[in-house]
Amino acid sequence: MTDEARDWMITAVTPIWTGDASGSNSRVIPTGLLGSIRWWFEVVIRGLGGSACDPSDETRCEKRRRCVVCELFGYTGWARKFRFQVLDQTGGALSSGIARDTRFILRLIPLRIVLPEEWALIDLTLRVIANYGALGGKTVYKPSDEEKRQNAPHHRNYGLIKIMEAPTIVAQTLDQFKAHVSGSRWRTVHHGGADWASLKHFWCVNGYYLARQKREKSTFNYVIGRPEPKGEADQNNSWLAGRRAGQGGPESKKVFSFKDPSRTFGFMKPGGPPFDKLLEKLRAAWPDLKDNKEVVTGDEILATVLGKESQT
């Protein structure tokens, strides 16, 4: 053992989906949570100006030189630097699924030296997830305000969490983070089609949600650019909406909304329409939106999470 384990005590604000290959969510699959954490870690690294490869395609790292993400999380031929465990609040094995209000522990046990900057980046990533994102292999489909539909499985929320306790981590400033992730030791990656998955293009609104109100009206579809009347053909194939099956996809949508508690977040297309265009749609969907300050972007999120206002 080269270092002590780090524990984050988490409360599931909504159920957490870790599901298995059969589509069941009756037991915890740690790899489902770890994969989600890694994905958000990549979002944070890109937002700080670093490189993050996609280990599933031709941009993946090689043995001689790794990106900052693969160095910590591993890939084929290079083992992860830590063991990952999901435990109940007493430290025992958590075997059942994670229901709403469940307290559980995310424990990382170092197997090799984990640098102070790496611990701090993991902590930063978990705080971004807790305060602005969602955790798990499945997060949300699409909320509904229709009385007979809002509790249907495909309208439920998954993945919202709150950090109750966190380990002592050596604090890092924004400049220290940027210097670490952009260091010459790391492999530089051309992000290509993954460049949108970055805090540089991220936005979030807490306290507001998008939903289907009825067959003819959906604020969610309005914002992502899909036709509001159900069943009408989607001619534009909005980038925010992603591609559906049969449209050359599937491709993930870029806007996610949660009803209880309310949270909406998403990503802007690099080089696409300006952020003001999205703000216009959000203000149309939420007439009571007080001002644009309620819509926070990646740089603002980093400043908050790294500052005195960060929440635990």
C-alpha cells in the first residue's frame, strides 16, 4: 500500500442506475458508476485545457505515453491506479440497488502512487457531478408533467447525488490544475467528435426542468429542437437532440433535465450557434427565469467549486 484509501460519503437524491447487461438495476455494478465518473473526469480535464482520449476508438492511448485520464483510470495494457469500491454507509458490501435517500460510500484504494493533483481532480469531478451533473450508467429519459405519465419508468430521474462527507484533499488552485493537465509529460489528443464533452461547452440551471406537458407541447423538445407534436417527423435532426435509431445513430442527446429535484444541464456545439440563442429558448420555456445569472457555465462552475462557495 502506497497511500491511504479515500472515502466519499454520498446520499442518493434520486435512485442511481448502475444496471447490468440484462437491463436490471436490482444490484450495484461498480463499473457502471466508475465509467460515469471517468466520463465526467474527461469533461473536467478538457475544460481545464488538458487532453482526454477515447479508449474505445483510434484516439486511445498507447503504452509509451498516456493522456492524463488514462494515466489514472487505466486502459488495455495499463492498469488503473486505484481499486474502486461501492460500500454501504457502515463500510460493508453494498449489493442491492441504490434507491433514493440511500447513503453509500465511494472508496478509492490506491494501488500505485496517486499524485495530490490526481486526488484533487477526482474530488473536483465528484463535486461537479453532485452540484451540476448526474452519476450513473443511465440518468434521465425525459420528465413529464402529464398526470398519467410522470411516474412511468421512462420518465423517471436517475443519478442526482449529494456529497455528505469528503476526504481531506490537498487543495489545488485553478492555475495548478491547468498546469498539471497541460504538462509536457501527457499525450496530446485531438478530441475530434468528443470535443463537445468539455466544461468549456457546459451549462447548467438548478431549480428548473424541461418536460412534456401534453401530446402537442413539450418544453424539452422545444429546447433541443425536436418537433413538439408527438410523432411528427424530425427533419432537422438537431445536434442537441442527438440521432435516433435509424438516423445514422444512435448519438447521445446533449441536454438533460430532472424534475425532482429540478436541474437541467447540457452542452453547446463547438462552433455552433452562440450561447445567446440557447438562452432565448430557455427563457421562452421558463418565463419566470429571473436573469441569465441562473444559467451557469463551465468557467463559472469551476470558480464556484474551487472557491469558498463550493458545496459538500
